[in-house]
Amino acid sequence: MLDGNVPEDVCPALYGASLIALLKKTEGIRPIAIGNTLRRLGGKIVSKRVMEATVALQWYFDDATLGGDFELVSRDFQTIVEIGASLGLELNTSKCEFVVCGGAPTQQQVTRQKMKLLCPGVIFPDKETLTILGAPVFPEAIPPVLEKKIQQAELMTTRLQNISAYQALFLLKNCLSLPKLLYILRRSPTFSCLPSLQAFDETIRKCAGKIANIAMDDTVWRQSSLPVSRGVLGIRRVDELALPAFLASVHSAFDLMKQIYPQVDVNSTASDKPLAGRKFRTASHSHSPISAEGLSVRRHSRHSALNDSLHRALISCKVPNVLEPNGILRDDQKRPDGLTLIPWQQGKALVWDVTCVDTLAETYLRGSAGQLGYAANKAEELKRHKYRELDGRYLFCPVAFETFGPFGNEASSLIQQIGKRIAEATGETRSLSFLKQKLSTDIQRGKAASVFGTFSSHRGLEEIYYIVDVNNRDF
């Protein structure tokens, strides 16, 4: 920095300042910026933080956010007060907000008391009311912010009826609908509050119907949300764009986020595993007219196909086996899915039982959101408990899959062993990959059968699908 140039890793933290100046009196560093005195103050704190690789400060004009432990925040706060006074700036403590995250309630209370002494008049907002530059910080604050936006939209849309229809429609599309909420969509995970987003869309829908003087039913509203290039209004729905907008914002700020929180390894996630989402994709719930309940329906064809694939794979590695063997009954007279006729390991025959669980089931939804294969692993635990009386006589292995593709831990281990034995028996090094692809195809076909099973009998496709000719602009 001594030659006046800002390193690339420091430049984003200084909010774009690419040049700095060296103060002769204090030998300090300040960014060169015209019309923003506060950059000198922010540069003193941020430059030091970047050097220590613990950047936790955001600065936007006269709004600053300090982060870290209490000692670090208090030291930076005192620096702001002292340097601000030398610049002729006085901190308005009645507008300062302080939030304690983590720790026991008693520790949080002690920290608040310390902050009261350091900053008299500081505000301690709740998670439901905390916002930064108008965007909610915690998930609890998202519904109140969206509710306020809905009330503003209702007020503004009622006033559009006082001007001409063309002007009102132009303002509704380009100012009062999606653009009014896009900043919140990009800053916060609002897609988790789908009812509030749908309420906002309903407000825009009613207003558009009144302006156009038509009955804005579901079909017309769907047409209106298509792009303008297709000859329609192009009023985008916020419930459909909430997730893409947030993901785009996260991706654009990814490099800066790694500088602010270098201790968080965002790449070490469960989704990096090779089997994560193999050959499967899903749309958000609002895109599909079909409920996810169809995936929970048990399909005998899928169960039989998975068992048949395992049966053939074991035969390929020279291990004879039978499906639904006789003589191995539980107390409820139910049999496992398969049994090898020769020992598999430790002098014991292999017994397996296959199941395919719904990733989106309410029982597994919360766990599946944070861990890959959570539902399959839970299903394997239940299977092992059900067949616990077979332990000691046989080598029992539960084989669980999910409708979205992941395999359970025990299923992955068994398939790995089978693929290795097939490669040794046939000399085909890709045997394991072929086996995984075959099982994934069986799951995908079963999922398609489950979804189509939710349809009732219809004579024509027009009763199931709404088909639009994109080449015809007269619809």
C-alpha cells in the first residue's frame, strides 16, 4: 500500500477505492475518494482487518456495520468515535443498534450491559425487527418486511386507477411490481416465506385486472407473466424469482464473502459428493401444479426394479442368490428382499432389504436440507432395527435410496463391494459406474411412475396441461 495502490484483496473491502494516500503526520493509510469523507475512517479500520484476515465490517456511505467478538467491536467503535471527532463528525448513539448472536442468555445480558456503558442510548432490536439498509438480517424478520411491502403495494396500486390505463400499466410493470421487491429478494432468503410472496403477487394481479378491465384468472395471469417478447405484459411473479434472485446475489458476492469470513469453508458441503443429485433436478414448489405427495407413494415397480438390479449384479460377480427367500421370516411373517446362497463375508450369507424413501417427506425434510442422504440413512436405521433378530445368523444389510438420488451409507458400501467384485470377475473397470447408473435409472423411472400416478383419467391433454404456442403472439 505504500506506493499508493490498493491490493486486489483489499479493494472490495474499501468499497471500490483503487488508490490510497499516505498521511505524513500519522503515517496512516486512507483511500482516495472524492465526496466521501467517511472513507478515510473506514479505510483505517478495514485495512487493518484485511491484514489480519478477519474482515467483518460493511460500510455504505454513512451506514457502517461492525462484526466480531465484543472486544473487537468495542475497539473499532472507539476508533470511529475518536477519528470521527477529529473530522468534525459526531456519532448519533440513539440511532446505533447492537445485536448479540450466540452464547448463553446470561452472557448476552452481560454483553448488552457493557455496550450500554460504551454507547449510551444504543438500541437493542429483536431478530424480528433487525434490518440493514432495509433488508432483513434474520429469517424471523422476513415476514414483517414483506408484510410492509404488501401494504405499500396495496396503497400504490389503488392510486393507479386515477391515471390513464397505459400509464398505470407502465408504472405497475416497471416500478411497482417486481422492481419494488427485487432488492429484498436479492438480500434475503425470502423464498422461505412463500405465502407472503404469493400475497404480494395477488395484489399485483388484482391491480393488473382492474387496469386492463379484464377477469385476471389463473390462465390469463400465467400468460401475463411471460416475457414481453412473446407479446404479453411481462409482469414477473415474485414467488418464482425469489430463489433465483437470492442465488444470483450470493454468487456475485462470493469472493467478498470469503474475505469477510475466511474461517468458513463454503466449499466443504455435502452437495460436493459425487452422488449428490445424480441425474435429478427439481423445481421449486410454486412452479409445479403437482404436489410432492406423489413421490411418497410406494411403487412396487420401482422396488422390484431395484431388487432385480441387485440380483443381477450379484450374479455377475459369481454370487448366486434368491429374491424373497423362504425360511427367513420375522415375527410379522415378512421376509427380506434377498439372500445369497453362499457366504458373503465372515462366513455368513448376505441378506438385504431395499427401500426408497421420499426426500421431501415432512419427516425428513429438515434433516435433508442440511445433510445429503439424511432420509436414506434414517431409513437404513429403521430397517436394521426391524431385522435385528437376523443378526448373528446372517450378514444383514439395509439398502436405502432417496427419490432425489442419494444412496444410504450402507447401500453405498454394499454397492461399492459388488462393483469391485464385478470388475474382478469380468475385467470391466467401469462396472461400478454402470451399476450406479442402473440403480439411478430405476429410481428415476419409479419417481416418474409415482408422479403420473397422481393424475386422474382424462380424455385430452388440455385437461392436464396448459399448452401455449410461443410462436403465436395473438393469444
